[in-house]
Amino acid sequence: MTPRLIRKFCRIDAESEAMLEHAMARPGLSARAYDRILKVSRTIANLEGAAEIQSSHVSEAVHYRSLIGLTGPEIDATPPVKSPARLPCHHSARLVTQRL
């Protein structure tokens, strides 16, 4: 989606704009993140069946954006699993059984 289309389809109210500007002041969010947050906000609004983006949609999108880059237990408490192709044969069978 081009910036022009984002401005056309991802319009937000003054409260949402203030919230987004406050979020953008935090370290770690780039200028490109602004458009990404708007697009995610639009998607959240669409999933809820809302015609307009509301401040709750922007808040949720900012929250998701702040989670990007975190690798601690806050995001994924399950340890990474090696690919079955790298495991010996007897481990692969047990891995498949555990996933079922």
C-alpha cells in the first residue's frame, strides 16, 4: 500500500493521532513504523467490522509494534525446536508424536 493509499484508507481521529504521535516519540520506532501502525490499525478495524479506525485499534497496533524485536518469555515461552530433518531418526518420530 502506497503512502497515498494509506492516507486515503487509514484516516484516524484526533485522539488516535495524539496517541500515535506519543508512541512515535518513544525510542525504537522509526518514521516507517508510523505507516505500518496505521495499516495494522486498519486491519484490526476491518476484523472488528468497524468502518473507521478507532483509538482502541491504534492502541492495539502500537502494542503489537512494541512487541517486535522482543525475544524473551513475554513473547514465546516455548523453546525453539530443531527441524526434524536435523534430528536422528528416532527423535523425529517422537517429535511428530508430540505435535499430534
